[in-house]
Amino acid sequence: MGIETRLENLSNEIFVETFDYLHALDIFSAFGSLNKRISSIFQSTLLCIVISEIHCRNQVDFLSSYLTFHDHQVISIQIDDTIRDDTSIINLLFNRHDFINLQFCKFVRIDQSTKLDNVIQQIKTFDKLVSFNIFNLNGITMNRNDKYELARIMLMHKSSSLRSIALHYPYHYSNILNNISLSSNITSLYLYIYGSSSIVSVDSILAILHLCHRVRCIGLTVKDKEPVDNNDFYGPVPIPSVDEDDLPVLSHVISFELTFYVAWNTASISYLLRCMHNLKYFIFMFGPYKSKYLFPVDLIDGYVWQEMLELYVPYLLKFEFHMSIWKYSPRTDLNIVINSFKYFVNKYSNWHMIIDQWSLQSSTPGECIMLRTLNYHKHKSNPYTYIPSIPSGSFNSQSTMENIDDHYLFYKNEIDLRLYITSERPNITYSSPLFQQIEFFKLEISKIPSTWLNNFLDIVNFHETSDDDAEEIVTYLSNWIYLSKLVEIKFESSFNIYRWKYVQFILQECSNLTSLTILTELLIYSKFIDNSFLIPIFKQIELIETTFEDVYFSPSFSMKFVDRFPSLTHIKLQVISFNDCVSIIDPFLSHLKNLSYIKIDYFENSLLDDPFSLENIIEKRRQAFPMNIIHKQLIDVKNDGEVIEIWLT
């Protein structure tokens, strides 16, 4: 007979250790009303607050009610200012609470309505703060005064415990540099410098580096807000004029992460590296950079990089980069680029680079080239890199690796891919897929030429793709990705009812698929929705989104829809009127046990009363699924006259 252990028999130490793995909202939700003993343990628990975009206002208010008695225990905060049904969450919590013992603070996606005055005043007083991070790449949503005050307060913060500052929002810094003296205890600094060409000049960046005498790790993002070029010539970027006798000496810097979207060449970069003689790790990212003619060609010349790094950073141990460039003629010779970088293969351990090339999908001839090193993703603070849609017919790739079958190693950190299948499909010689870890896949295919004659023939002959054509597409895709690893696939508008077999054959290979985006007209097409080969795939789909081209989701299709997709948790559809929403949502609530979220766009409003009150939704769910646990505080409805959204969890 086994010994039965009850929750109340566990020691206080076990509870305390368990709470260390939970965020504050989880702790209060699970244990808040349990008993007095647990409540007393709360008094000595250090709390970490995490509010993300998936949370709702009811959850924030619930958390806040407990923080009234526990805000002094909060040591870490990570808040997304925009949640699923509200905004200005940062302001709300900081107006209600004083986080006097805060050590780690991160703000994400500041909403345009948020005023940070009170937040900034609190931050100024945090004497235990160790790390401050704000991530808001869309600078438009922050007002100019908040940007200025936040930068000034943080760069002059007097907390002796402060070590790391990361201000990931675009700002020019020109109006505060003369009045700032960065504290000597700051060891890590990341800034996003944004402005006109004079603001993002080499001189301006050197002025910022003058503040960093004791900093060990520096990250800079530099972006020009003006067009890159308007010239009708192709030529090198001019070399800047810099006072070399006034360069800062940054002997403590060992790591430098430089990202820029500006027409700098290696000469410009060299002035920054000259300041960092003891640098050990240099991580460089360029672009996506778009230019018709003005292009820093020396950035893709390995010989120039070799000379610069040997001269100015002789102790460098790691050199990793990622460059993404969209440009017009002349076309890049991949062999020349690869050969120029072979020095680094012998210089650094496990170092290799690859360059990809494909044609731009535009009326003007041009190309996209993307260069990356093998281990770039291991050292970048944000390992995600954006890969534009790749036209399959023009894709070319070369690497410093001798074995072409090892090229997939450069893409092992990539999980999403956009592929445009062209009519030209050159032979691919890789023995295994190039992008082996892809989970999220967006697929487009070249459209059939559209003339009045073709349209007439389509009507008469009802032209459809053959099984052989569909199998050929699947075989071709297997050279790019493992379809069996896909979690999400988005079929773009070219996959209409005439290409339903393409979709069928692709989906049959997607054994782990849970998310599907598809044209409404194809979803409701009988040869697709009633296809016996696809029904097992349909039953495992959890998220579905339809796209609209002339055909709306019909209420008459609702029951077949819930029958085909019984595992759905998230639904996004388009219908004609709000009356259709009423007819559609009712069977969804009554038949989909795991349903969590519904979003329906409609184009005609209704004079009828909105039947979707919280009470009605809760009652429908209880009647349909009496064994389901319903969390009332998580249920919410929004209807703005064009879109209705319902959250059930």
C-alpha cells in the first residue's frame, strides 16, 4: 500500500521552491485563496511579473488586487504594454503600485496612448535596479518627451547596482550627450540610434562611444530615416572624414554588436573598431538594406574585412555576421565573394560563411543577396533573422564549406520560410532539404496567365491540376523543407479551387500540422473539404484562418466545418453580415470543446441586438461541455461594428 501525500503535508520549503518557478499571476491564480498557511508563505516569496499580449485586462486587475499587499516583493517585471483587450498596461500597474525593490525591468511594445511620466519618476528612484530593457522598435508609438526623459534618466541613473541598460527604441540622442556622464558600474549598453544622415554619422556614433569608458559589452543599432539614395549612378559609399586624434579609448570593451541600416562602408566601421583594441567578440548585422545604386560593395569583400580586423582588433576571437542586401545591377559574382572570405576559415575555429542569391520580384531587374556565418545565431542577442520571400527559380547559394550537403547547417536556426514557386524549377543537388527546421511555412505559386480566353477555357473545361503535377510539387518542396515538421502552413491566394490537388498532396505530407491558412473558396470546395485523404489532417488542426477573395464563409457551412475540424482552438473568418456571425458562432460554441478564440470580420452591420454577452457565452459553454472548467475572468467579447472577437480562455 503506497503512502498518500497530501498537498497540506508538503513542507514550506517545497512551496517556496515551487513558487520560484512560477510568475506572480500563476502563483496567485493557483494558490491565492487556498488557505492561511499558503498566504503566510506568500509574504516571503520574491515575485516576478510577466504580462504578455495573450493576457487580458481581467487577469491584470486580478494580479493587481494581490499586488496591493505584495508589490514590495516584486524583483522582476516584464510587461507587454498592449494585451489582447487593452493597452497602457505599464502605466496602469505603475500608477497603482510602487515597486521599490525592483531589480530587473523590461517593457515591450509601448502603446501610443501610454504616458510614461509616472513610470519614469519611479524608475529614477529604483536603487536596487540591475537591468533595464525597453523593446519598442516602432518609435512612432512613444512621444518625443518620453524618449528624451527615459534616455536621460537611464544613462544618468545613480543606482550602484545597475549593470545593464538596453534602450531598444529609435532616438537621436543628440540633445543629451553633452550633459551625460555614464556611471562606471554600467557594463552593458545597447542603444538604437535613429535620425537623419547627420545624426547617424560616424562622428555622432563616436560621441556616444565617448561615454563608454568602463563598458564591457556594447550594442548599437544605427538607422537612417532618410532614403538611402536618389542618384542615378552606381558607386562606392564615400569615406567619412573623422578627427583621428579624438577617438575614444575603450580598453574594457570585449564584445561589440553592431546592427545598421545605413550606407556605411568598412572605413566607417573601422573608426569604431579602432576604439576597441581589446575586442574579443564582434557581431555584425547589415540590413535588410535596399538601394538602387549606392551600395557599400566593400562589405561583401572578405579581403577588406581581413585587413581591417587584423589591424585594429588583433585579439578578436569571434567574428560573426549577417548581411541582407536588395540591390540592382551589376549582379554579384558569388565565387568572388566566397573566395575573399576563405582566410577566416583558418583564422577562427569552426568558421564558415554562405551567400544566397535570388532575383527580386519586381519589374526592375535586381537581386537579393544574403550572407551569414555558420555560428551567427549563437552570439546575436536576437537570433531571429528575416528572410524575404524566395522565388525558387532564381535561388543560388555558395559556401566556404567543401561539401554542399552541409549547407543546411547555416539554416538550422530558421523556423519560418516564405517560398514563391516559379514556373522555372532548376535542379537541386542537395541530398537533404536545405531548410530542415522550418515549422512555419508560407507558400505562393506563379499564377496561370489570365486573359479573357484563358478564363473562358477555364469555365468550359474546368481545368484542374493533375495528380502528377501535384506529386511533382511535393517532390520539389521536399528539396527545401521537411513537410512532416511543419506546424503551420499558409497557402496564398494563388492556391484556388483549380489547384486543390496541390493543397491535398502537400497537406497529406504534413503529419504534425496544427495551423492552416487557406482561401475560403477552397476550404468550402466539396472536392477539398470532403476529401477522405484529408479528413485525418483536418481533425488535428487547432488554428484555422481563411483569406478572402470574393467568397465569404457561409452559415450553412458551419456544421460541416465543426465536424471536419473538431480540435479547433482558434478561428479567424470573414462573413458578409453580423447576422451571419450570430448563425456561425452559436454552433462553434456548442460543438468545439477546445475552442479558445474566435475572430470574425463582417461587412454589414445589423439592427438586431448583440446576443453575445458574457453570461450567454458562459451558459452555452456550460450546457455543451459541463465537464469543462470555465474561468470567468478570462472570457471576453469585443465588437467594434466590423470585427467581433471572443476569448474563452
